[in-house]
Amino acid sequence: MKKQSDDENIHNGRRRFLFTMASVVAFCLFGRAYTNARRTPNVKNVIVPIEKLHPDLKSFSIVQLTDFHIGITIDKEYVERVVEKVNELNADIIVITGDLIDGYVSKLKDWVSPLERLKAKRGLFYVNGNHEYYWGANGWARYMEEIGFTFLENEHRLIKIGRSLVVIGGVTDLHAERFNRAQKCSPKKSIIGAPKLADLKVLLAHQPITAYDSADLDYYNLQLSGHTHGGQLWPGTWLIHLIQPFHPGLTMYQKMWVYVSRGTGYWGPPVRLDADSEITHISFERA
């Protein structure tokens, strides 16, 4: 009986030890995930090679923000920190590629308002994502225009840089048609009237798989997207590769580059593990 009691004590001790170790590891991982989510995103520098890049575009740069998800846990203070860091980059244009918010304009406009202080030499551009449609996409489009952004709804704008011409196109989210048929995502509409011989052509599209349609146009050089968060939290960072055909980072699809950002904020609980948030600073080089 004594031997059996000693064995039980040993087994109980092992179980307590393993439980304690598992709890410590889980606590450490959660702490790291929380810290990663709440810190100011790092700047990620991305260089996109463009064939026969115009000489006047060698110093041209774009800052991409996406998937902010301003709302329950991402507040004004977080937005202010991002704005301060972005303004240090002195970009030509700043773009927001959807999922800016998780709430209605009436509730969140004060938290979003620091974006009005963003500084870009050539303009600010915005397209909506699927989350805008959950919270009043038309209201958010109007508000973003009020604070200085150009909202692109299946359309484009032209930017003159020295002797070069840049096209910035933007499309609605792929889910837009479910909420408003008139706002169906249409890369084809976005280039109506656009000059064929522009020196650089960039499309803003929230969901990366928009590239299936936009690349078929044989027009755009680059599509900027978000949506996937890079999986946000392990093991989602692995699973996302099975779900999404376009992975975080820069990918060539047909003749068009697709850049997928991991996002500037996060969705849901404040956790990020193995998929850090980012402020994307994009420049170009001659291929």
C-alpha cells in the first residue's frame, strides 16, 4: 500500500508540474501576443520593381494603412501614435485599403479624427472593406471625404509627378454587392477613361483575391490589399495559407504585383502572434 501511495504522489506531482508549466507558457504567449497587438506598428519597407520605371518616380512612395479596425479596443490614442509615425515618412500619397472601423460614424468619428492630421505630398485615398458595410459604408465614405480623403468607388484619379503620370484606382469590397448592388466591385469600371500609357498604375482593393479580375485587365502594375491580417494569431498564421491564395507580402500574379499587408491594427481581442501589424512604406525601382 505504501508503494502505491508513493507512486500516486509521484504521478500527482508530475501532473501539477506539467499543469504549472503549461500555464506559465500560455501566460507568456498571451503576454507576448497582447504586447505585439498594442504596440505602435513598425514600418515595413517594400520595394516594388517596375519595368521601365519613369526616372521621376524613383523617389515616389506610398504609405499603406489597412485593417485598422478602430473600435472597442483600438482607440484614439492608438490612431494618434500611427499618425505620428506615418507623418515621419513624408510619403507622396497615403492610402487606406479598407476595414478602417468596427462601429458607426456617430460612435467612432472622434477616434478616427486623428487621421485628418495625416500629411502626404500628393493626397490621401480610401477604399472600403467588408467591415465598412456592416457599419454604414456610405456614412464612412462621406466622413472620410470630410477629413480630407479621396474616396474611390470603382474609379481612379491621376497624379502628375514631374513629367510622369500615376494612376491611383480604387474598388469597393468584394462583398459590397450583398449590401448595395450599385456598389458591386468592378476593377473594369475603375479604369474607364484612364490613360493607357500612364507610367505607374496602382489599384487599391481590400481583398487580395480581387486580383483575379484586376490582373485580367492587363493594366495595373500593383494592387494593394489587406483583409487577411496574415492570420493574426498562431496557428491562424499557418491556416491562412490554406484559405487565402495570396499570402502576406509581395507576389507576382500574371503581370501584376499584389502586396498583401498584415494590417495596421487587429480584429477582435488585442492579440497578435507570429503576424505583426505594420505600416507599409512602398517605393519603386526600375526592374
